[in-house]
Amino acid sequence: MIYQVIIPESLYDELKEVSEYYESKEVNLGLTFILNWENAMDELKRNPLHYQKKVSSLEL
């Protein structure tokens, strides 16, 4: 079975906003946040059955 991670376009605006907030608190914290998020998405793609399936309210 092939799985797909669907990321709404609006999420990227939120990620940028959160990253900028973290960066305002500590240098490179925003970058660290983004890198951790990207690593989590890569892990999800490699091992999709390791995680519980969630349906966003956006999909309903």
C-alpha cells in the first residue's frame, strides 16, 4: 500500500510564522524547529505504519 503525506499549503505560512517567533527568542531556534519538522516528515514517509492515522478537520 502506498501512503501519501498531505500537507495543506496554509501550513507553510504557519511554519514560517512559528519559526520566526522561535528565531526572535533565540538565534537558530527557528531553523532548528524547521529542521526537526522536516526530519519528522521524512520519518513519517519512511515508516508510515509506525504512527496513528489522523484526519484533519480540514479534510472533513
